[in-house]
Amino acid sequence: MSRIVTVAAAQLGPIQKADSRESVVARMIALMEQAKAKGATFIVYPELALTTFFPRWYHENRAEADHWFEATMPSPATQPLFDKAKALGMAMSFGYAELTPDGHHFNTSILVDKTGKIVGKYRKIHLPGHVDYDTSRSHQHLEKRYFEPGDLGWPVWEFEGGLMGMAICNDRRWPETYRVMGLQGVEMVVLGFNTPSVNAQRGDEKIEDRMFHHRLSCQSGAYQNATWVVAVAKAGDEDGHHCMGGTLIVDPNGKIVGEIDHEDDGILVHACDLDATIFGKETIFDFKRHRRVEHYGLITERVGVGAPLGK
Amino acid sequence: MSRIVTVAAAQLGPIQKADSRESVVARMIALMEQAKAKGATFIVYPELALTTFFPRWYHENRAEADHWFEATMPSPATQPLFDKAKALGMAMSFGYAELTPDGHHFNTSILVDKTGKIVGKYRKIHLPGHVDYDTSRSHQHLEKRYFEPGDLGWPVWEFEGGLMGMAICNDRRWPETYRVMGLQGVEMVVLGFNTPSVNAQRGDEKIEDRMFHHRLSCQSGAYQNATWVVAVAKAGDEDGHHCMGGTLIVDPNGKIVGEIDHEDDGILVHACDLDATIFGKETIFDFKRHRRVEHYGLITERVGVGAPLGK
């Protein structure tokens, strides 16, 4: 069995409010065909891939946002994507807003195998932003209004011959995300993001700073867990709101092996050798020899900052 | 009360086996005088600052290494350093090998206030390397032979008008290190290191890669906890074994504000505004709003890698 997974990081350019899911799925299929032509066997699309990044839009009545959510998956609009993936023998991952039968709302990603079967689901745990309209911000980021925090943890799946995990957007900034998967031996973390180019609470933090933090987070998570990281943007100008690009693939040594330099639809393909994770996992990050959990207690005991312990 | 702490990161060039502690202390005092002249009020020296990096030398009988350890602190050899710090009103931190009255061995750092009083002690938790002689390595790294893992956790102290923490060398690669201190509100982490320029188990990993991992670890730890990080090297060629430099100061945004570009004795001085930590701590890394400890359980439940949880 080969340990090479040839991944296509499939960046999406902007999706306007007025764009239909069908039009987006057509773009995703076009990217999948490009990925297939370049030898990819696994394609990764961004967070909330089917719609505009709607959490920037405030609704007093939250139910008015429900039309951005999917009540089934595959849905009628995404069935052609599943059909195409199955026809091409392409595994895939993408994000969408999930409305459960019992009325819960999540920011979700799925893993779909080459037969079109959904074999893994992740619901975003680190929701950024805020619940109520915030006049102090240059733009709204209402993920805490429209979604509940994920309730599935960070499982790692046997998938495509390796150990695969998922994260979404803001999760990538939190070392706990990667570590929980690292402790399951993860070899590749795939994640999508929608990241505004300017900090809504600090206008002088612009795209270069935001890109720096993005890379720093993905690279350190990869290095410190000896895993591949595939991070995929939805980029460009959505109805006057700009999101950065920066779709990239990081190797288990923390090095960026490729990055997309535009903000349109496009793919980045890389043959990722999962065996490249072994050296780090068996030496400097051989957790069983080096971790000292007896001193990590605060990480799960405290949610927020508490008193300093030095006396 | 001012929230500026003017720090001097005081890099030491090589210390040979034959060099006396008195000769090293004289070098440390010279750096302290330079730091004072440049307006610093707090000087940080490297890990195991008083001696060569002795864990590279194997002794069948471990007790033969005891002469590298300090049984008291201040010791006769370091008393002049404490006296000078008190005379200059300079706070300081440095590392040394600690032998306790009851026979335990630790890789230790201390915080010393402006009156010369030891107010904080940290014992290195993440010991790298190995216990027994390893013929497969290009050089030995016997920290697990000569030291026990630290038993004091990572306390944070009120110090110099801010919240101060310590780490040592390999600790900086572990996100748990910074997070445990971040959960105590740490505003500055000081750490020293002795990092061989070549990976003993992978000869093609050379100084550029090692420096990359060093910076990546310090920068991500700073950013993800919105804290200053001051990392200080012992550098250069010790009896034919080369350690990298890379003494640097990272701001709470993850940016390197200064770095020493040589491998000799030298200082890097920066006026660190502890209030620069506030923005990150109150927004994207406002732990109490964003952390989800109910999903972090594996971090303390598992030491090493266990079974994947995806089904």
C-alpha cells in the first residue's frame, strides 16, 4: 500500500449572496476535474464552501439565516458533486452550515470516501466572533450567534491509507486542536477557512499580519505534531467584504510546500508522503517519552485565565 | 506604575569544559554592565549558564557528572553576580544544574529580583534526549540521564510589574508549556537554550532548519498566548560541539522584534510593553470566551499516541 496521498487544496474565490448553491457546486466540480487531471485522489474545499460567508450578516431573528444551512447531506444541490466524486474515484472534504433534524446549528465539515460515502464529520469547536450586533467592529463576525460549538470532538479517521483529521478556520490558531488529533496519531489535518483581511477590532492589522498569523498557526501545528496540514481558503471580495487567500500545504516538518498566490478558484496539488511524519513522531515529538501530563492539568481545569501560581 | 520592562537577552558564547565558573561569572557580569548602560532593568541568561553543556558527555557513573551541579545558590562562584545585580538594581534570570540536599538533579532556572533575592524557581519539565549511550547518534544528548523531570510545574510570578514565567530549551517546542502559563495570564516568558546545530539523528537537518523550528516555536507560543517571549542562547563551539545562536525577543503578536546574529557573548535590549499583551488576551485569545475544555481531555488523559477515535 502506497503511503502517498496526492491532495488538491481547492481554493474558492468569492461567493456572493446572490449566487446559488448550484452555481457554486458547478465551480467545485470544475476544480475537481482539474484536480483529477493533475493526479489528485483527495480534494479539500474550504469552510462553508456552498455559500457566501453569511455570519457577517446580522439578523435580529436568527431563523432568517436558516436558508444558509443544509438540512440533508448530500442535498439536492450537492448531489452532482457527490456523483462526480464517485465517478472520478475522488475522495473529498468540504464545509457547510449544518441544520440537524432536531434544530441544532453547526459549522461542519465532512470526509467523503471515493465511493461517495460520508465517513467522517467534524463540527467546529472554536467559534470566533460574537453573539450580538457589535457597533465597535468594522464588520460583524456572528459565528457565535448562528452556530453552537461542535459536539463531536476532533476524531481522527483511517482514510486514504492514513490517519486523517479535520479542523475549521479559527480552530487552526489553537494548539489544542492539533494536539488532540496528534494524540490519535494524525498524519494529515485538513481545514478550510474564511478569514477577513482586516481585523474588525484593530484596523491597523491588515492582510500581511493576518497571513503571518495564519501561516504561523498552521506551521507550528504541523511541526509540533509531525503531521501534514492542508489549509484551504475561500478568498476575495464577497459583496464588499474581503477575505484573504493563503491556501497552503505544510509538511510534517512545518515547512510550507506550496501556497496559492491569488484569490480566485484554483487548486494546489501536492503528493504528500505520510511516512514523512514518522521521523518527528519517533524522535523529538515522541509523546510517550517526552510529554509530562502531570504538569498539564490547567489546560483542562481552567477555561479562562486564573490566578498566577508563583509564590 | 510603568508597564515597560526593558529586558536584556544576554547570550553567552561557548563555554569550554576547562573554563571555570569564575571565568563565566566574570563574562556574565560584563554583560550585565552593558545591559545596565543600555537601560535594561532585567537581564536573562541562557540555560546551564555557568558551565559547558555537559549532557553531551557520557559518564558510566552518573555521579562523575555531579561536579557540574550547584548544591547551593548563590554559590561561592555566583555570589559576585548576585552582588553586582544588587548593586546595579538589576533583576535577572539564569539557568544552572541543581543538586538538591536530598540528592535530586534538575535542570533549573531562577528569577532573582532587584534586591538579589531568589523569588522564583523553575525546573525543566520537557527533558530531551536519552538515558543511555546511543551509538546511532552523531553526538550524545543525555539530559534524561543526568536530570529528573521538573517537579514544580510552570508557575507564573508577579515580577517587575508584570506576570513572568520561565521555560527551558526544549520546553519551547511544546505548546503545553506556554498554555499552562497563559492560563495564569503570563505576560513574559523567559527561557534559555543550548541547541546543537545539527540533529544528532538526522544529519541533513542543519542549522537553518533548527533555527526555523526555534523561531516557529517561540513565535507561535507568543502569539497563541499573547505574551512576550525572551529566548536566550548559549552558542558557538564548545570543545568541538557546535550550538546555534538565535537569541531573540518575540512580541505578543508573534513578531520577532530583535535577534542576535552572532555566536559570541552579547546582549539584545528591548523595551517590552506588557500592555501590548492586552489586545490579544481580550480578543482572539480571550480564553474564557473561546476555549472548549470539554474537548481537550486527551491532552491530559493520554501521554503518548493512542487509538484514533473516528468511527
